[in-house]
Amino acid sequence: MDNRNISVVTKVVVYVVMIAFTVLTVYPIFWLVLQSFKTSQVYMTTNKLSFPVNWYVGNYKFVWNQVGFSNFFMNSVIYSVVTVAAVVALANMAGFAFAKLRFKITKLLHGLFIVGILLTLQSILIPLFLMVNAAGLYNTRLGVLIPYIGLGLPMGVYLCADFAKSIHDELLESARIDGARYLRTFVSIVFPMCAPVSVTLAIITFTGTWNEFILMNLMTAGDKYKAIPAAVGRFAGALGSDYGKLFTSLTVALIPILIFYALFRNQITKGVAAGAVKG
Amino acid sequence: MTIKGEKRLSYAALVLPAVIIYLTVVAFPTVFSVLLSLTNYNGGRIFGNPNISFVGLKSYIWMFTEPSGNFYTSLANNLLIVCVSVFGQIPLGFMLAYILSRKLIKRGNSLFQTMIYLPNVISPIIIGVLFNAIIYGRNSVLMEIRRLFNPAAVFTINTNPMAPVLIVILWMFTGFYMIIFLANMQRIDPAVIEAARIDGAKEGRILLHIILPALSGVIVTSAILAISGSLKTFDLIYAMTSGGPAGQTRVLSLYMYLSAFQGAPNYPLANAISTVMVLISVVLIVITRWVGGIFAEKVD
């Protein structure tokens, strides 16, 4: 591959471009982490671009103890894990049925899900809010979870049906000849075979749910059922110009998703590409 | 039980849970929102409420003609975001993907890719609050930098308030388009490029005659994603500017949200804005299907 003649100038330009982009992208986040180790006073009175001289960890104690960050973290975990589990299970079931057990109604039902991919949550926010209230689910975890699951399904059904189509019919036929029913075939053959698409779907759904703000913030009151993004939004208002604590709460809020990204970065980028291309 | 009966039953068992949740949470509210926009409903009970009446297109007429022009400001901002995507993120993302996929650099491909995509996995709320602190106010980084050049600089309200928002959007989502282009460039058969090289084609010709044509469908898809992404923009601006100053950085979704849930609620207006957003989405879906038909072979 590399016997091509690329001039030195091109090489330099390309490296400069890539490094510039990378630095520009990462620097604000790096800067944020640095500032979280300054007190507000130090931040306001010294150069805003400087490294902290005395690394101050008091902000972290404050954010962890006073703010009750663990509660928000737990809510984020609950919302994300339950949504992922439900979306992966339901989307696999429906995807398999749409792809392999064709009925006349399949075209209509499958089409309905596909249309949902491009719809925006905000355009149905008011009816959702009214419905959650009418169902008595305002300020409960279910009131957040049910909409999350429904909103995750269009992409899920699309990906799963697409994947299930590639499973050979002969395989399903031979399972039937051995006496397996459709549900049995799904549980013991199709679902395990769909593991790659399930992983992709789980990762897309997880990052989406973890970062979701508007719906969760609207459907809950008080801190009990709010997740990390809502907590960040609230502190930004409440802490105002208490920069040290503000930057620290942002940093703490960043840590879980950064760890997740470090672990699954390849699957995340693959999943995004798979979901977006034909979406 | 007959085979046919079993198949039917299995189908129902597999499909119904997803269909019921989806219809309840997405399909029904979409229709409901459009219906509500034709009434004067403004909070409280819906069914059996004697004060609710059908008002036709009144909310829409008000939205289009009220003197502040808030709707047009918001719509224009949505269009600006689309422009940033189409003229900024898509070309830049394409360029970065091209550099990475053609291995124009020998080392660090995966590191560059990981780092440039990084902002996409972070909550837009966090990004919004962060850049609010970086850009606005006396104690911002922007002021610090301005003071380097002019020690007497004072903080003033930006005359072009959308500019910082657009820059942050450009910063945040360029990596998204890079990933999409990269995935599709990697699907081009390397043998084709190899053959062209053996025939003496230079890098520029390979780009122009092989890579660009192969990705034409993806570029169109990206433009559609840019429009739907612009409609979905909410959290970032909410956290960064709350739509201010004076509503100048609002987008449709934020305008809708503020109309419905902040201050005195104006549900009819908010529902009318929602319907406009649904209509834009429907148009996008139609275009996507149409484009999908044209580029079907190229994309697959």
C-alpha cells in the first residue's frame, strides 16, 4: 500500500491538519478537568488558561457529599440499563418476526417503525407530558422509562430486521423439522445469532439514554428521579459563578461516559455508522 | 394447534409488545399533537373540559403573523445550523475520513479517530454549560484571550449571538460525519483503487473518480441527517444560552419548549410549532425514501 509517492509537503500538511483537529477537539475537555482543581477564587483571579498551582480537591468532596451525585448516577444507570435491555429484547423479537414470519400486515407495521427514525422527540413532547400525567406516572421512573423504550424502538427494529434477513431460511427450516416452534427457534437460534446487532443496538441506545435530558427533566420533579444531565443543568444555574464547583460537577458528570467510551470506542463508532447510513 | 395457527400466534407474541409501546409512545402522540394544535387547549383536563373548542388554524396564523417574528428567528437559526453542517461539518468530516481511510498518515489513525469523535458521546448539556463558561461573562476564557491583545477589553453582549453556538456545534459534531464517511470509504473495494493506481492514476484522480462517486449517496444522506439533526438540537443551546439574549438563539425545539413549559404556558402555539417540526420530518422521510431509491445500488 505504501509505495505511493506522497510528497513530503503533503505529508506535513496532513499531519498538521490531523493534529490541529485533535488538539482543538480535546483541549476544551482537558482544560475543564484542569480548572476543576482550582478554587473559584483562584480561577477568577489568575490566568484562565493556566495549570493549577496548588491542586485543590475540595471541589470534589463538595460535589460528592453535598450534591448527592451518587443518587443521580444510580438513576442514570437504572434508566440506561432498563432501556437497553427492553429495547434489545423487544426489537430483536419484532425484527425477527418482520424478517422471517411474514404476514400481510408486516409491511405496514415495519414501515411505521421506520418512519419513527427521523421523527424528533421534541415534536411529541407535549402530548407525552399530558399522557404521562394522565396515567399517573408523573415523577416516577416508569414515566421516564416507557417513553425511552418506545423512542429506542424505531432504530432497534430497523437494525434487527435488517440483520435477521441475512439469516438463512434453511437454518430455520431445519430447526422446524427438528420440532422447534417459532418462539423456541427465536430464543435458542435467532437471538444468539443476532448478538452482533444486539451489541451495536445496546451501545447506541445506552449512549443516547445516558445523555438524554429534556424528557427525563420534564417528567420528574425534585432530585429523587433525575439523572446526571439534569443534575448538571440544575447546578449550572444554582452554582452560577462558583466556577470551581461548577467545573468539578461537569468533570464528575463526564467520567462515566468517558470510561464507557474508552472501553467501547470501536463498537460505538461502528454502531453509529451502521445506524446512520441507511437511517 | 395447526402450523398456521402457531405461526400467527408466535408472530403476535413477538411483535405486539414492541408495536403497543411504539404506538402509545410515538405514533399516537404525533397524531395527538397535530389535533391539539387545532384546539385552544391550554392545560388542565382534556376530556370533558367544556372550555376546549376547535379553533382551526388560528394558532398557526398567530404563529406566522405575531409581530415579534419569533417563529422566523427560530426557523432561521435551524437553517443556520443546517448550513454549518452542509458547508462545514460534511466537507471537514469528508476530508478527515479521506485522510484516515487512504492512510495518508502512518501512525495514530485510530487515536485521531477516537479523539475527534469524542465530543459526540458527551451529553450536550455538559458541553453547553462548559462553553457557556468559556465564552460568556467577565470571567470567561474568551475575555482572558481578548485581554491578552487589549488589556482594557470589557465584556459586551455579542452582536451576533448565534456565532458562538454555531462554532460549538461545528466543534461537537464534525466527528460524526467523519465516522459516517469513513465507514463507507472502507466499504469501497480496495482492488478498484489498486487497479486505478497501477494504471497510473494519481491520488487526486482516485478521489475525484472513485471515492467521490461511490459516496454520492452517503453525502445526500448526510445532508438529510444534518436537517434532522438541526431539528433535534435542543440541549446544547438550552444549556449554553437558554435561547437568549432576547430569544435570538432559539431554535424551533427550544421555542416550542419555552412556549409550553416556561412562564405562562401557551400550548396552542407550542403544538403548532411541534406540527411544523413533524411536517419537516415527514418531508425528510419522503426525500430519504426517494433518494434511497435513486442511490440504492451505490449505498449498498
